[in-house]
Amino acid sequence: MMISIAAVNLSTLSNFQLIDWIIVACYLSISLFIGIFVTRYATSMTAYIGAGRSVGPWLGVATMTGTEMGLITVMYMAQSGFTGGFAAFHMAVIAGAGTLLVGITGFIVVPLRAEKVLTIPEYYEKRFGRTARIAGGIILSTAGILNMGLFLQVGAKFIVGATGLSFDGTALMIVMTVLLMLVLIYTVLGGMISVILTDYTQFVILSFGVVATTFLAINKIGIAEMQSAVARGMGEAGFNPMAEGGEFGISYVLFQLFAAGIVGCAVWPTAVSRALAMESPEAVRKQYTVSAISFTIRFLIPMFWGIAAYTFFANSSQEIASLFVGDHAINDAGLYAMPAFLGQVLPTGLLGLIVAAMIAAFMSTHDSYLLCWSSVLTQDVVAPIAQSVANQHLSNKSRITLTRIFIVLIGAFIWGWGLFYEGSDSIWNYMVITGSIYATGAIVVLVGGLYWKRASSAGAMVALLTGASAILGLEPVRHFLIENIGKSVELDVDYWKVSITSSVVGLFSLGLTTVLFIATSIIFPDKEEESQSNA
């Protein structure tokens, strides 16, 4: 039987004191000041969501790292390390190799930057027409908002776990509310300019926090002891991601080649938005090539912390160990373990700096995601519809106002979703499958549009809609369908629940989308393409 987190008091596990709260408060004050200060510069949509396309490669690397190594990344990768051991490192290798490949070849991001668009759906219109842009914008924003639906909850759990606040549920709600309000204020005011400036500050603080925490974890636990604990508790599956019966498996690794290797850096809009804000296509290449290091580290180090937390609690007294390891562990033990570990091993003062760094990571992800999805709704859904239906062109002022309204509405949604969503998939699996609702269709359409002359508008529409079938991989949806289909045709429901994983659904959706895109483009070519082929 699982122990309810509300019944557990872990305040004695944290060294968080008044000085730590003061450090955190000072950092948050700086972020708010930046947001208010740069408001005067956000006078056009190009400045508000693209920073005037004047970002250099080194600032681009720092701000991309600040965004992509958010607190949600730290938490779900620490969870992967805690539950999967050293076998989880395969995701870090894939992410780094994929980013390096994109940087060297310029795959997708360089030709997309050369198109001088502000968003990915804007490219859809240039290549496939306005209908594709609107459909792509709706799918992208829906997937993106769902994707960040648990960010707020997970970030609040880190703070609750690291600071030793009460787990009765009230503290979690209060922390979620305060964090959201802070992010909303400076993102709404300053847009991408505010995001880039705060991300740079967060990059500096986060870099220090990562190095200090890793050093202390090694000093406290020791790598040899980590290897020993993983071997005892997980066996071969703790080292081999393809081991039978382990946390991952062959289909999981294959799907990571798509999700972590390419989508995370070349297709996912919050990363691509940095490429579109760069000063030139050449700067994009340099940014991605250098960022390959940070894309590896942002997975590898949190996984290492998760393994350290697993070792620490596995070797603790029975009373403490039972909270995190074994059949009677608390709910969400894999999420709470890492912050609880840091709260106990880091000294007062340094703990405040690390928590400030993690809040920095939290804010750097939220500001970029909120700005990205709200600008897509404005630029790629509302504005094109207004122009098509009412022949009305939205002014810069109207677009910025509308984007700010969407930021607030999205913030309200993720607050409620984070409180009430129930699903047993890991945070990483949840993010991969919700992201695939957009990315499965997007990568096929982008590759086809940028590199295949015969790609047609009909093919693009079919790919975008078919790619959204990845939502079937979401755990509540997946299990609901298996249970209902199983009852009607007498299937072994338990067997199929284990066999049909989110990775299997994602791979099937990607394959189906690719086939239908190619077939539809050939059967239903665009008129111009058709006339050229008949000439």
C-alpha cells in the first residue's frame, strides 16, 4: 500500500533556513525588476516574441541552455536516474549527439531561419497555405499547453521537498500560485527581451548551482557506492537501457532517437524560437554546435543527482529509506527524492543558492513556453482567421495585447491542470507523448516542405492531423481504449497495457504520418507542381 504524501512530514530532512529564504527572495526581486525595466523596448511583435532578431550565438547558447535546462528538466531527468539508474544516461547521449548533428548540418533550423519567419506555423503558410498555418497553430498550441501542464506542479514539488514545507497539499498550492504569478508578471511585461535577459542571469546562477551540487553529491556519496547501490537494487537493468524487464526497453530507446535526438532541439518551438531570433543562419549553426554540450549536460547531471538520491536513501535508516525505496514508498517518490536529498546534504546558505538556481531554471522554462504558445495562438490562429474572415489586419499593439491575454489564460490553465491531472506515467513520458501530438506531424511537414519539392498542401494537412494521433499514447487515454476494446473482443487487458507503451504508440504514429504524407503529396499534388510535372 502506498503512503500518502500528505501524511509524511519531511521537514527534518532539510537544512533550509531563514538565510536561504532571503537569498531566494533577492533573486526573485531581480527577475521582477528586469521584467519591468525592459517593458519600454517591447513595442512590436518582432521585438516582443523575437527580440528583434538580434541575438548573437553566445547569448543564444546561454539563453537556450537556461530555457532547456529548466526545473522540469532537472526533475524528470532526476526521476529517470532514480528509477532507471545509469541506464538512463542513453537519453543524454542521444540528446547531445542529435544537437551536434543539427548544428553541423543545419538540419531544419538553418533553412527555417533563412525563411525569416517568427513561428513554425508561419512557415506552414509560406509553403502550404493559410489553412495549414491555422491547423498547425491550433495543434501546436494545444500540444504545447498540455506539454507544460505539469511544469508548475513539479516545480512546486521541488521547492516543497527541498525547503521542508508541509506536504498537506496547502503548501503545494500556495507555492504553485506564487511561482506562476512571478513568471506571469515579467513575461507579460517584457516578452522575449525579458525572457532572454532573465535566462542569461539564470544561466549564470544555474551553472554555479549545477557544479557545486554535483561536486557535493560525489563527495557525500561516491561514484563507487552509487554503482554498488544500483547493481544491488536494479541489477543489469540499472546499466543497460535495453535489458529485459527494465525501466526502458528497445522501443523506448528507438523513440528517444526521435524525441530527444531531433525533436528536442530542431522541431520543438521553444528551442527553435531561439534559432529564429538569431542574427543570421550562420549564428544558428554555431549556437547549436556549442549547445550540444549543454544539451547533454542538462540530461546527464540531473540523472546523476537522481542516482545519488537513490543511493543515499537506499543506504539510510529503514524509516527514511522506506519513504523513497521499495513497495511502501510515498506517492511520487521519484520526484520528491532528489530535492529531499539536496535539502539534507547541502549546507545552509549554499542550499538557498541552489534553490534560487532551480527557481531560476523553473522560471526560464515557463517564460519561454508561455510566450511561445501565446504568440502562436496570436500569430498563427487568431490573426490569420481575422484576416481571412473579416479581412482585418491586427496591429502590433493588438497582437501584443492579445499575446499577453493568452499568457495569463494559459497560466490559469496549467495551474488547474497541475492540481487535478491524474496519470501514472513518468513526467518524461508524459512530456514526450504530449509533445508528440505536435512534433510527429511537424517534423514530417518541416522536412518535407524544406527538402522535398513535391510535398503538397494536402499532404501537409493530412500529416498534421495524423500526427495528432500521438495523443493516444497518453496513459489515461491509452488505458481507457485498451480496457474498452479489450472488453468487446476479449483481450488480455493487463498484457496489452504493459505491451502497448507510449513509445510504441509514438513510433506507430510517426510511421503512419510519414507514409500518409508521402502518399497524399503524390496523389494530390499542388496545382503548380501538377502543371509542372505534366509539362
